[in-house]
Amino acid sequence: MRPIKFRAWDRYMKQMVKVKTLDFSPQGAECAVDYSDINGDIDGEWDLMEYTGLKDSEDVEIYEGDIVEIDVQEYVAGYERETLHTGVLEYDGEGMRYCLKPIGKPKLLVGTPPDDDSGISGWGELSWEPEYLDYVQQEDITVIGNIYENPELLEAHE
């Protein structure tokens, strides 16, 4: 069972805080308290992010809102290809699991495409849909920032 942890982006102080406790109402989380005993209103002052239970290749905890890179090794029409996918970790309420919302197109790292006259299609199509983390290995994922402290990463991969 994964530990239940949260962090929050303090909109006024412009910093990430670790959440110690949450106060709930029938509508959900309303207030959080950090380890300095400072209170923050959820969605008014602080943006709450949940720990996914996953860690990256450097043993860094992965939270909602993190920007990550995933090294994907795959075979396309019998040819090996390695690509680097960048995305923002989000919770998919419909699928009830975490997924990556893509940022930009994947980058080809390794692979020799087949000859143009081979008749094999799909090799050059480096695009992807939101990807679920069901089959991602810890050594293949790296946190490179988050949407609050590193918004430039969102633009850099467009």
C-alpha cells in the first residue's frame, strides 16, 4: 500500500510546501497545514497535489503536476526505436489512475528507420496520446520539474 502524502503550491509565497494535515468538509479538502503550522486554503491560496506512490530513476517521489521524461523502447514493424516522451503527470478520474498529458512530440534517441521503399509505415510518426503509467519502469522515468516552479519546461517542449 502506498503512503498517502500531499504537497501544495503556495500561490502567495511562490513556493512548494509539504502538507502535514488536511481539513475536510462534505465537499472535500478545504484547508491544509504545512510542517511549519501555516494554514492554506485549498484552491484559494494553495494548489494541492497528491503523491502517486511512484519514484523516478533518481528515487525522487512523483506527484501530480510533475513534469517527467519517459525513455520508451519499442519495436515498430520489427525495428527497434527508443524515444523520449515528456509530459505532465495528471490524475484521470475516468480511468481512475495517473497518466501523462503529453508536452510536444517525442524525440527520437536511437533507431535506424527502414528504407523509404520498404513499404513499412508508422516509423516516422512520433506522436502520442496521454499515456498511463501501468507499464513504466522506475529506471525509465525522470522528474525534470513541475508546472509551478518550472513553467518554462511546458513551453520548451511544445
